[in-house]
Amino acid sequence: MLKNYRLLVFFFVLIYNIFTITAQEALLSTEEEYFSFLSLQGLVLRPTLNYRTLSDSVWKFNSSSDSLDVDRNLWNQRNNNSDRMITDQVALKVYGPNFFTSFNSAVPYGQNDGLLWQGKGLNTSLTGGLRFEGYGFELTVKPQFVFSQNLSFDLMKSAYDSEYGYIWGYGANRGVDAPQRFGNSSFFDWSLGDSEIRYTWNKFTVGFGTQAIWLGPAQINPLLHSNNAVPYPKVDIGLRRTAINLPYFGRYIGDIEFRIWTGYLSESDYFDNNDENDHNMLHGLTFSYAPSFLPGLVLSANRTCLVKWKLENLRYIIPLSENTFIGETGLGEDQKMSLAACWSFPEVGFEVYGELGRDDFAAAGMKYPFHSMTYTVGLQKGMVLSTKFSLYGKLLFEWNNTEMSQDFQFQWPYNFGFHHQITQGYTNGGQWLGSGIGYGGNSQYLGYTVYYPKGSILLYLHRYNPDNNFLYKDTIGTATIKDDNRFFSW
């Protein structure tokens, strides 16, 4: 009888936990935003330096090795000395469910939302799932289900086979799969979302799945990779954030982080009518270093490479100069890189960051340092509003610029997200892989968040030009004459 009673109690506790869990979310979730705010004050140790995914989001207090663990384990058996080592740790966790909805009254608007296309009208997203961890293995199943009402609005003339395609490109193959609208009716869709299987030994990790990647210090518009696009299958291998101590000297010199991955990209239904070019291969590589002698500083180097989906194109995984190849469509590559820095000062709750990006970085344009250059700069400042009422604030400012550099005015139309050899450009499933507002324009974001015991409130202003290059391209190749100190062009 007592045994049955214990089983009944366990059953009710299990059910209670399932329906009262607060989930650890994916990138830009409410929980991650709050933990990031705590890290700005130096209260929480950031689990990553530059490469962020759901599986890497294991936050810890600076004063202990305890995890914040907002997932709440349904069941957990662990060795107290373990820290991602192969031990007897076994855990089952629940994510969500989490529901998001938006309504756009005039035109599509939204970014950094994975599979969801926030068109005109009502848009919803539902995510949730389970995670199992044991003996170095991690299995995450967290699909995403979306709906878009996708009401009609005035479109600009498409430059592609589909009437819903993007508004311009260059060359016979044009160069970007970024539809203005996803068809002429409402639709449901689903994806595996942040699902994956992973094996980790100490800090060495290898995984396969569709978890979104956030690359770099930007908070709004990363240059190379975000969770804006449809998640894609990928294999990755590398080192999670780990401390480096010089052997024999016993000297700590800082933390490093390294990851390399290869992914499978797909074209949307609103690009062209050629079924033979629907898939691309994306290679990525990132390395970050946080020096011990400059506390709070993180330096990062990132690189991506787009090629067509062919076995021979695996050779582009490592960015060697001899791998750079200019050829006809389907044979060439599109490489991009960025250098980033982030410096935090937890004593005053302040952080400043920046990222410089280059396209086709091995090209002859290196002799002009601003050729194809893009940049992001930003800052964050934490504030104490009232200790009595537990009110705290965070100011965030970010400036992005991806417009063509001035030397292109003497060359040809250009956009950081386009490429004549990789016909779909820097996209997956019709959405941008990096900057959620696209490329070729500029953006200024100013936001203020107030945190209180039961939630947070965000007020923000966001101004942006999605693609000024669409206008600038029309001034390239025009003739100019000088007459009485006045300049004319046509």
C-alpha cells in the first residue's frame, strides 16, 4: 500500500512539474535576455563567447558552479563533480510550450523568429519539446509550428521568375532568394526548430541538428548569422567556452571558443523555376578569445562560405586562399568574414561592442580596405531604478550599416547579401541568414527595458532603410561632365 502511495505521489509531482515549468528558451528568449542582463552586472557568467545556440545556453552564477537551470529537471541524477564531463549525469527537461503572436496592419514586419514569416495580418508561432541528457549525450526535440495570414499588399515589380520575388539583382542570374511575399494566401508550416543530437566530452562537442546559431556580439542585426532564417540541418564540431592554462607554468591566459560547421540550405518556392539549383552548402567557422590580462574583453573572428550542394565543395570547409575560385554559376563560392570585439565592465554595468564584415575577402579589393566593408557598433548600460521595488533598467543602442562601399560607384551594382554564382544569395528558405532587415541599408535601434519582479517592459525606436543599394545602383555607370565648377550626371 505504501509503495502504491509513493508511486501516486511521484505521478502527481511529475504532472505538476510538466505544467508549471518555466522553459529555457532559444536565442533572444525572455529568459536568455534576462540572464544576459544579469551578466552585464557581473552576477552571471556567460556560457559562450561568440557562438550561441540553445544547447550552449547553460548559465551559471559567478559565485558558484550551480546552473540557473530555468528548464527545471523532471528527473536528475548527477555527479556533483561533473561539468559537462562524461559522468553518471542523467536529466530529462521540458521546454515550453511557448506561444508568440503578432499582427501587422500594413506590410510584413518581423525578424529573428526562425521559421515564422511575419506577413501582413495575423502571425503565430508555437514551440515546445523535450531534452534528454546522459553520459555525454544530449537529445533535444523542440519543433516549431507557425501560421501566417499573409494578407495582400502592394508589391514592387519582381526581378525573378516568381511575381513575389525580390525587387532587384545583378547579372543574368540576379542573386537573392528573398521574396516580398510568400504566395497569395494564408499558410501553416512547421520545422524541427531547435532540435538536435549532440555528444560532449569535457569541452569538446560534436552535434547534428537544426539548432539556430547567433554569431557575434550584435543584439539586433548580426552580420553573418542569426535565428532570422528557416533552421537548416547542419553538422558542427568544436570546443565550447573553456579556460586555457599553460602547462608546467600553471598560468591562466584566458578562455577560448571554437566551432566549425557545414549546413544544407534550401531555396524557397518563390525564386526561380529551376529545380536543379535548389540547394546550397554553407560552411562556417568561428574562433574567439577572452584574454585574462584584459578582463571583460572578447575578440572573435568569423567566416562563412556559400557553395552549391556538391560533394566536391566540401573542400571549402577550411578557408585557404587557394580555395577561392571565381567561375560560372554553380562552380564558384561566396566567402564572408567578420572581426568582432566586445568589452564588458560589470563594475558599472556597461558593455560596448563592434563588428566589421567583409565580402569576398580574398579578392583584389584588399588594396582598398573599405571594399565591401560592413559594420555594427553598439552599447548596453544597466541601471538601478529602485532597490525598494526591485526595479532595474537596461539601455541598448545599436547601429548597423551594410551599404555598398563608395568604390563600387566606379565598378558595378553590389549588395553584401547577393552573389551571382550562388543564385539564392545569403538566404535559406527565402529569409536572410544574418541581418534580419536584410543587406544594403542601415539601421539605428534604441531600446530601454525595465525589469520588475513579475516581468519586463520594453520601449524602443527602430529606424532602418532595408536596401539603399537598390537606389544607389542606378547611379553606377552614369556619365559625368564638369561645367563652370558644376557637376552633372545622367
